[in-house]
Amino acid sequence: MLENLSWDEAEPILTPDRVVVIPLGAESKEHGRHLQLNNDWVMAEYLKKRVLAATPVVIAPTINYSYYPAFLEYPGSTSLESNTARDMVVEICRTLALHGPRRFYVINTGISTIKPLSEAAKTLGSEGITMTYLDLDEIDDVVKKVQQEPEGTHADEIETSMMLYIAPDTVRMSKAERDLHPHHRGGLTRDPNATDKTYSPTGAWGDPTLATREKGRILTEATVKAILNDIQSLQELPVNHAAR
């Protein structure tokens, strides 16, 4: 864990052959009435510990803010502009790369975050720095095997199941409700008359009442496996020593 080291302890491990892992999870973003605002942060913290136990990487501090425009009608939700979220990742990787590392992996726990992350990867790639990230679509096959809700993308059966496995004390199943109003582009809204967003009185979109810990175990273990496979592929890439 990079944050627990002094600079002179960090120096010998921040080498060109070392992959640096950056967890990314919102610490203040609504997840329905049954999950905490720090849901994604809790997930990212869990996943980084699983990664550290399984492979020799450096774990950078967790990024707890990013691009989440779809949830801002719900109190406590925060979002950066997409360009700000992109630049934050670029600057973190760029400055750590000054001391050796040229390969970075972001444990991404969001969907809207894909846009700034993909743009950050292009910017860094032009500077000889490789950055890849978790795309939750990587576990789609596993999701389809356990999913019972007809639709869902947020604080739904899938996400709630994972939290029942990762951190059950953060889940209030007594407050979980099926919330599946017609889907529209433009995020979630508390306004039942809106036509440009998806109406969601709870802040969820899906059916979290179908969540179980066993589904969460299957989904979480598949996610950990996907992350470790991504990191292994990154470790096998030749180190690019190109200067900025």
C-alpha cells in the first residue's frame, strides 16, 4: 500500500517493472435507499485488498471522486466534470511514472467513469505510459447466469448482491424496493413527469429485493478473477521506457 510508506521506502519499489494499481470508487454517490453513499468506495477498498493478496503490485490511494452525472438529483451525490475526472487520473499516473512505473491499472467500479478513463488512457499512451482499467462488462456472462431482474444497472439485484457478500453490514435490505420505471437516456430523476430521464423515486434502477449473498459471492469472485487477468496481461506487456 503506497500510502503506508515513506518516500524512501517507496523509491525502491516504484520501478519500471512494477504495475501500479489505482482503485476508483465514489465515496459520496447515491445508491438507492438501501445502500450507503460510499458503496463504490467500500467495493474498491475490498477489491484492492484482494488484489494485493494475490499479486505483487503497488496499490495507490483510492480515488473517491469521479464523473457521476446521472445521480445529482439525490442529496449527497457528487460528480466531477468528465474532463476533471480524466485529468485527475492522467496526473496521478504521470507523476508516479516520473519515478519508474510505466504501467497502471484502475480498479474501476463505475459505468459513467469509462468515458474519462478511456480518454485518460489515450492521453497517457501518447506519453509512453500504459493505463488500463476494469470494465464491468467483462463479467457479463456471469451476470446473465445469476440475474433474475428483467433489467437493472444501479443499486439493483447485481450490485446489492455483491455488497451482501463484500460488506453485508452496509446493506439495509428492509429498505430495498423494486424500482423499474421506463428507461430514458439522461440519468435518474425524482420527477415523475420527466421524459428525458429515468424516473426513480428510490434512486435505484432494478430489483434489489432479489439480491442474495450467494449471487454476490459468484459475482465478486468473477470480478476479482477478471481484475487479476487484466493485471496479468498488463504485467506481460513490455515496459515502455519512453520519456514524456
